Amino acid sequence: MEKRWLLRVGPPIVALSALGLVAGASAGAVEERWEPPDCGGGGNRTAVVALRPAPRAPNEIRGESWFRLDPVLDATGTLAGQRLEIGVHGRAVRRMALPPESFGAGPYGGIVLVGSDDGRRSVLRAMDASAGCAALVARERSVIRRAVLDPAGTTVYEFRVDRASRADLGVWRRPLGGGPAKRVLAPLGDDDRFGRTFSTELSWSVEGDRLAVAQCGQTACRVRLLEPATGRVRMIARPDLGELVGVTADRVVTYAACRGIPCPILSTDADGLTEVVAPTAGIARLMRTDDGPRLVHEVVTGERVELHVVDPAGDRPPVEIAGPGDGLRLAPDSARGAAGLRVPEGWALLAPDARPGASAVLVRIADGTAVSIPEVTR
Amino acid sequence: MIRRRRVATIAVVLGLGLAVPVAGHSPDPFFNGPLYAQNQELRFRWKAGEAPPAAMQTAIKLGAADANATRNSRAAVFIPDANGLSWINYGLNVACGVNGLACFSRAGAPKSFTMSFRENGHRYDWGVLHWCEMSGYPNGCFEARNSALDEFGHVEILHHHVNFADESDFLDAVVQTIQRVKPEPGYNAHAFGRCDVATLQRKYDMPTMAWKYSTCLDLSTELTLTAPAWVPTGGTITFSANLKVADLPEYERLGANPVSGRAITLQRRFAGGAWLPVGQLSPATADGTYAYSATGQTATAEWRAVFAKPAAEGLRGDTSAVLTVAVLSCGPGPCPQAPNPTTAR
């Protein structure tokens, strides 16, 4: 057995502000009850904003869009709505009151997709956090539960359910600039092993060539992979698999069907063979790095959080990076975290409660170097 | 070379530390990770700013009490305490994945745990979450007390029970992949099921050695019987029996446990005759030991002890080996032809 390469870095945390790279903290500059004006300019303008290049280094994170969605409870503790916070790093934060059935996705470049349903219609908007405006993408009588933008920045994929019966209506696509939608994936059939569908999440493979549609019962999940270019669909339906972490090459990376942590993370190849790539993981993300896709996951022991980096194919030794501690957690994707902030490739975001907020830290996956970005949000 | 862990069975895929394959209706699978100490008190509080509403707090505390009362083992106990190290939250920053009703973290084991509950009114694909306790118990609601019991079971170490395909054994476990809604059977179960208890017993051991083993277990037992090799005519044979669980690694903490307070029958057979009951052995002082005195013996006979499989617990029966006790006509003092004392199993 090959000796496991262990990289244990006591990461030097470097404050960007100390490097003179960040200015203008946004805390306190909050615009409450914001209603975005129409951006104008049609889908082409939105697509340009959506294709804004990702930051290449932590010092380029200034100006990046972010969002966060939090439930608002009434006096009885029942969900009464959701509060959307959307902003650009280093500038004002805007807040919107949304109905209970709402979601956010992204950011895609400078765009955050925001869906909201008032009980009669679903509205999907592409919000430009930088310009402070929104472009209408869709208005539907059925309920748009989730949506993502494709890597080309031109097409939106939506998952819908029937308003009355809540039956699965499948996945639809339409131009980002609006227009008629076409169904590209049929509704998922019933399967007693999974029970009723609690959640459907849409995401893209690391390579950007396949749309992953992960549909979960209370605990176990089914994943369908759609190749938009060919229409080909691959499905994995095994009740021992839980929430999707990500897809890369022939690998589908999921949690086991745990409903808690620590939980094993599993990698299933095209032949359906599964291996445990992380036996006791906390929050995890599948990320693109210079060395190829890597699974970054927490190992939580008491108050101590460590980040481990794993090859999703299991072909290379895992790397352990000492976590920065101080209550920071790895931020998951926007579906699990109901929040999003684009970070440079090869860096992972750690934040309080695993969501963008004050005292966030970027950790370089390659060597564990940590950079503090206290001004990033709120 | 990196060790590859190709897997074929559900047990291994789940990363479970099972010694035996998981099949339908087995004891619950369990998570890898540390156990809490036996009977450890796990004190929990409501997370600041994210405390459940009063009705949910009541339900969760009832779920904790249900767990404590029905663990039938030395598993940890859960105690509400405003200064507790563990916390439970509701609605905000729920750490569950995208789909759960409630979830847990035992990353803090063996010191602490966390637990989270979705807010009443949460929107899922299928519709709106109604906790029974917050919505007046309409059909279609989920009972938070039952959900809490499930989560406390997870915290202990339990993974979801593997049901038969037709789920005919659903009521054998509360810790289930799919929690049922009112009015489906089991939606309001307030006690661990026997297959939950089976794993708790294996992991944490029995409260006492006289406690009943879960009927979801099927443990081999070993019964031994000892007696003197001979007694004089008219004398008394003093029998001692010892009953214990077989010492097998897959029985974990239950292996080699003495088994007290059970019914053990002493049987006798004369040459050419049939086995007939003589009496019940009485519990002796030490755990798992039993005794019987057979007075006025006039003839050599074979003896054995029988532990019949109990109807209401998960122990297999066992019969000791046969031993012969000679009845000899001798005067005072030992007989010169007396055999050595006998032990049989």
C-alpha cells in the first residue's frame, strides 16, 4: 500500500486588506426592501454579464456578485417568506422580501437567478447585482422550483412542478433572454424506494457538458445526467445514494443516504461501480483545480474542522489540509447553502455557518494557504 | 498503491462498520465513528437565535424522553439543559442537506451532538411541510416527536433500518429512511423498535444481565452444567449451571455476557430411559449462574440442563453436555473407585 501523502499546513491567514487589495467594507450599507428595476437591453446584455470572467485570484474577488437566502418565520415559527440579500463585494447590499417558495442560484458571472412564486405564478429573474437591476426570464403558471444557467450563459434550465398536484413536470429550457420553453427531460417516475420527491437540484458537471438533475426523497436520491448536445440521459437510481455532490468525467459523486454527518462520500463510475472516497465527511464540494477535479470535504471532529482533498476517481492519494478553525465551515454549492459567491478556481470558501458572511476565508486547495476576506458580504 | 474499496453490498456502500451483511429485518445498520460512553448524559440546549417554537420544543423533549425510556441498553441519555454542550436548532441555518425534514451531526462524538429541524411551512417539491404539533395534527403531517426519536437514534449510532421490500417490518424500527405521515402506521411511534434496540444493545450493552435481549437479535447461548462425579446412595447432588451469550466478535458488547434470570430446566435419564424434567435451576448469586440440589439419589443417572429458546427475546436455546453422576454404596470416606468430578457443556 502506497504511503499516503499527508500535507498538513498550518495555514497562514493573510488578510487581503493588509495587502492593500480590499477597501470599502460594505457592512451597514444595506438597502432594505429593494425592488430591482428592469435592466433593459434584452438577453444579450444579460448574457454578457453572465459570462463575466471568474476571479483568478483572491485579490480579484472585489466586485464579485454574491447572494444569500434566509427563511423568515412568523410569530408561530412557520415560514412566512424568504429574505434575499444580494450584493457585490465591497459595495452596498440589497435586500428583497420574497414569498416562501423562492430560490436563488449562481452567481453566474454577475448574474444571480432568482425564482419566486406568489401562489399563482412563478417568476424567474436574472438579477445583475452589480448594476442593481433584473431581467425577466420567465413567468409561468406551473411552479418553477429550481433553475440554472448553462455554461455558455445563454440558456436557462428550469425544473417545474404542477401547481395543484405538485406532480413533477420535468426539466425545461429556454433562452436567458426569455421566450418559450421546451421540455428536455421527462418527469421522474415514482419509485417506492425513494418515496415522494422532496427536492430537485440542478447543477452542471465540472466539465460543463452535462446537466445533473438530482431528485431526492427524504433521504435517498436519484440522479439523471442530461447531455444537452445529444439529448442522451444516464440515470443512477440506487437507494443507498444520497445527495449529489457533483459530477465529473464518468464519476457521479454523492453522499451515502445518511441525513446527517459524518457521512461517507461515494464515487460511482459509468459501470455503476461505487467506492467510498471519504468515509466520514462533513460538507463537501467538487471543484475544478489546476490538477483536475478535486473533491474538497470537511472532516469534523468536535470543534475541529479539517479540509481533505480527494481525487474523485480515487486514483491519487488524498491530501489533508489543516482547517482554519474559528467556527468556519466549508461553503457548499448554492443549492445546499442557499447562498453563493464566486471564488477563484482552486480556492475554497470557508465561512461562518458555511455560508457567505463576515469573517470568511479563502483556502487554496493546493497548499492550504488561507486568505481572510472579512469584507466580502453583509 | 491506494487501497481501492470496490463495493457490491449496500452495507459497504454505506460505509457501515458491519460485521455481517445487512439484510431486510436485521438489526439496524450503524455509522462509523465513536460511540458515546455507556449511559453518558448528553445535555442539549436550543441554539441561540434559532430555538424551536414552544410546540416543537415540547415534541423534541418528548422524543428525548422516549429515547431514554426505550433504549433498553446502556446507550447515552438525552437531557435538556440550558447550559448543555450539544445544541438543537430550527428553521434558520438548518444544516441538513437539500431534502431532509430533520438531521443531526455526531461529529462531536463522544462529547456532543447537534440536531436541526426544518421550519414548519418549508416548501418541498411535493408541497408544504406541516409538523403535526404545529398544525393541529391534520392528515399528511409529520410528527416532530417521532422525528426527534429517529434523530436521537442516529446520534447514538443507528443508521436507517433496512426493511423488507414490502415494508412489512416497518414498525420494527423508528430509525427509517422514510418517515411516515399521519395516519400511516408508525407515524407516531414513541418507542425505539426492536431492531433499533438490537443495535443499541450490541453497541452499548445490556442495562443488566437479566434484561431481555431484543427479538431482532438471534444470539447463540452456551449453557454449562457442573456436578460432582458421584454421591453416596441417598446423597444430594448439587448442580451448578452457567448461561452466557456465545463469545462471537459480531455480537460486540454482548459476546460472553452472562445471562441471568432465565428458566433453565434440569433433566435426568436413567440407563435405557428417556429424558425427564427434574426441576428448574434457581438463580445463584453471580450473573448467569444457576443452582439445583437433587436430594435422596439412589441410582446412577445422566443429567443435563436445558435452556429452551425464549419466545420473547432474541436468544437461542442451548442444552448442556450430558454428565453422569454415579451413586455409590460406600461407607464413610471416599469410595476408592470414585470418578473425578465432572463438568459438562
